[in-house]
Amino acid sequence: MAIKLNTRPGQLRHRLVLEAPIFAADGGGGTARSWETSVILWAQIIPLSPAPDVDAERPGGQVRYRVICRHRTEVKVGQRFRNGPQYLGIEAVFDPDGTARWLECRCREHQP
């Protein structure tokens, strides 16, 4: 049974930068992560309820988001969206109605 998605193209108001992690040796036996721009896309961002995570630097937990964009094969778990100064780490990616028309991502806001 497919889920009906009520997103219209006019609701894709946020211009997001999709970034992929790049890992390189740090010279001390570990790795350093940096981010590379993959693609720029338009999306709808819907805030969901705050996650009850315990974070010493940020009391009250983190906000989770539902990000909807046109279907793209480049979007994968472990990447992030950048929306100006806001970073949304991608935790889940799926095609909500099975038509390969839309892509829904479940994200969590984090610090760079």
C-alpha cells in the first residue's frame, strides 16, 4: 500500500546544499572528516517533535526534521543538508509513495 504524499512543487521553498563526507588520514593514525558539496536542490522542510536525546552541550534535545525533495539517487544516509547556517544530518531516506517522484529524508539538526 503506497502512502499518499501531499507535497506540491510550490512547497519546495528551501534551497539546500547536499554535502557528502570525505575522510582523509590526519597524520596521527586516525582520520579527519570534511564535507564536499554534491548537489544543490530545492526541498520542503517540516520540523517534527524534538528528540529526547541527552546532549551536554544542548539542553532539551535536538529537533528532527522531515525533508522532502524530488527523487534523486545522490541522496544517501550519512550525508547532510546545509540550509544556510543550519545542518541537517540524514538518518533515513525513502520513496514514500513508490513512484520515484519524491524522496523523503528523516534528518536531525547538528553542529558542523
